Amino acid sequence: MIKKFAAIGVATLFAFAVEAAPLERGAIYKDDWGEAKAQQIANELSQLVRLRGWKCDTVSSVQLWVFSPGFDLVCNAFR
């Protein structure tokens, strides 16, 4: 039983050790966020994307959805 919990704990640590993707030069985000807040949001979103198995080396755009809660994230020079 203890080994099972230890394995889950180690797997959780590796899952959250994924590095965040930096904002690209000229990245698109809300003006009132500022670069620091946009980078923080991009870090969290890019980690989620990578944990799902998608590639996101850099962030091209991060935008809030207009009509519902959520974000649009575009990675790797809009590719």
C-alpha cells in the first residue's frame, strides 16, 4: 500500500516538472496584462498543453475567451 502511494507521488512530481514555454518576441496578449502576467498565464497553459502530449516550445499568442471562461493558446510561431 505504501509503495502504491509513493509511486503516485513520484508520478505527480514528474508531471508538474514540465518546463514552461517562453513568450515569443511580438507575442499577442491583452495590453492591460503586461508581459509578466502574460508570461505567467502562458507558463500555466503551456504546461497543460505539454502534459497532454502536444508540442509547445514557445507561445505566440494567449487570449481570453470573450463569451465564456477560458483561453486560446497558440504555440510555435503560429504553427
